[in-house]
Amino acid sequence: MTTRAARSDTWAMPDRPETPFRRSLRALLRKRAAVVCMVTIFALYGGGLYTFLDAFGVDDGLQDPTQTNLSERRSTRVINGEPESLGSFADRIGAELSTISQLNPEIVEEFGPLSRDTVLPGRTEIVLGEDETLQPPSTRHWFGTDRSGRDLFSRAMFSLRTTVIITVMSVVLGNLFLGLGLGLIAGYRGGRIDAAIMRLADLVLAMPGLVYLIVLVAVFRDPITEWFRDLEDATGADWLIAQGVDDYVLIITALSLLGWAGAARFYRGQVLSLRERDYVLAAETIGAGTPRVLVRHLFPGVLPWFVVGFSASMGEITGLEVILTWLGIGITAPTPSFGTMVSAAGGFTSLTQYPWMLLVPMLFVLPLLLAWNLFGDAITDVLNPRLR
């Protein structure tokens, strides 16, 4: 007699086969180094994304990265020949008497305890804020301040936003749309189209990358800035240049025009080996057009290699942006960038006296570069069957 449990097992649906994506993800998560890299990348990029709240008018709790915490001084007025009282002065500028007393010990020593009725000589200069330039890390400024008194923690967080924007957009535009798109077309169509794309890629690759970037930035900086000025005048959006959008567009364009050539050459080689596969020939036989073959049949075949190239490109672009800005041709003030932070750190003498100015950007840049590179190696190990 067949039991109910046996009948249930007989009619049970077979387990669905594991997809290649889930299998690769499971293998990747078994690698401890890959998990650490992913956590590092998510944490740093998450910090950069958090600062986007500021762009939408939401208080993010961070100090303005352009705010200089320098000493602020104001003078008392003389009204109708009579100096104003300290209470009137405090009400006029919105200051507390306790703060004034704390920041002006020499006035307290000369005139005694300050009160609202205290009358100081006309045009007495009163300190309203401490000079916080080159302050070491403290509870008020976690990573210290720079030569202008700007909080280095907030500048590092907003520099992460710059890194997020430039790396993601450069890889999407240069590696995905230009590199992958042109590589697929060149490898599949061949002939004159392949020759034209590859000769253009050879022209780009013939020049040293850094020299190529310097030339592109020098040629396009003024036209792009002028175009954004005209756009601000036409639309009334006077925040575009102030937020560094013109610099973002310039650097993203330059990095994309540099990065597509090597990517296109690599993807073309992969497509040349895939286009003779049976499933591609079968799709052509039933009348599939070029766009369908590229998207439905060839793109999935090169997708694993795109993931590997994506991780490698993210680290490379991060380093290039820092170098360009450090050289003075990348992101310009007041937009925060790790390159400007490294440049502001100064030389060896400054490093020995104010080490936090250089250590802060390195604390973010080095782990990010290392995480992207090690993550790319882990993905290669997972996706390359020879290394399994």
C-alpha cells in the first residue's frame, strides 16, 4: 500500500537548475577577500551617495566642505556718538554673552565680567569664532582641518561623491556604451566597419594615456565651461558651475574617450570567437537581424568579461581622476576631490608637521583602489573555468 508521503514524493516538482549567475555569486561569496572588498566598496560608495542628500536640500549633518572655520571678528557700533551696549551688540549679531566672554579673555581681563549692560569703547573688535586652521583630529573635527580651516571629514565624504559620479559615469559611457558597443559591432560585422573602428582605436592607444587626457582637458575645458555659462543664463540654473557639473562633464568625457579603445579591442576578440558558435549561426539562419544577434546572443557571451573589465576600470578611473586633479587640470575648486586634498597637503615638511592632511585622502583612496583590484581578481577566478 502506497503511503501519502510516497505519493507526495512521486508528484513533487523537480528542483530547478541553478542559474550561472547564482552559481557564480555563491562561489564569489565563498571567497573571504571578495566579501571584504565588496563591504569596503559598498561602505565608501554609500558614503558618497549619502552626500547627495545635500543636493536635494536635506540636512545630512555634515559641515559644508567649503566652509572655512576661521576666526570671525565684528566691531561694536557707535550710535549717535554713544557706544552700544554689549547686550545690543549680542542681539544684533545673534551671539551669546557666554561665547563672547569665552573667546575674548583679554576683554574680560580689562573690563571685568561681561554683562548685557557692559559698554565697551566704540569700534571694539570682538572675536566671535575660533581660528581652527590646521587643527589635528578631535571630537569636533574627526579628521582635523586644513590650511583654510575646512573640516577634512566632510571634504572626504563629498570627495567620495565626486569619485562616485566620475567612476560610474565614465565606465558606463566609455566601457559599456562605447567600448562594448563598438567592440560587438566590429567583431560581428567585420570588414570595413571592423577596420575603421580598430584603426580609430589604434590612434587613441598610440598616445600615452596621461598625455592624451591632458590634451583633451586643455582643449575642451573652456568650451564646456562657456557652454554651461550659456545654459545657466538660458535656464536660470545658476548652481551648475557652482556644483562642479562642468568639471564632471569634462573629466567624464575625457576618461570615456580614452577608455573605450582598449575595451573595444578586447570585446572584439571575444566576439570573433563567439560569432561562429552554433546558436549564433542558427539565429542568423532564421533571419535574426544584427541588433538581435548582438543583444540576445553575443552580449550574454561577453557579459562575464564586461564584469571583470568593469571592476578593473573603476579602480583605474579613480586613480586617474586623483592624478588629474592633483596636477591642477581635473576637478577645480570649490568642488571637493581627493586630488585637491592631496595637493593641499603640501610637501615633506607639511607632512611631518600636519600628517593628517595627506593621511585622510589616502585613508579613502588606497582602500578603494585595493578593493576594486582584488575584487576584479576574485571575479576572474570565479568566471574563468581554467582557474576553478
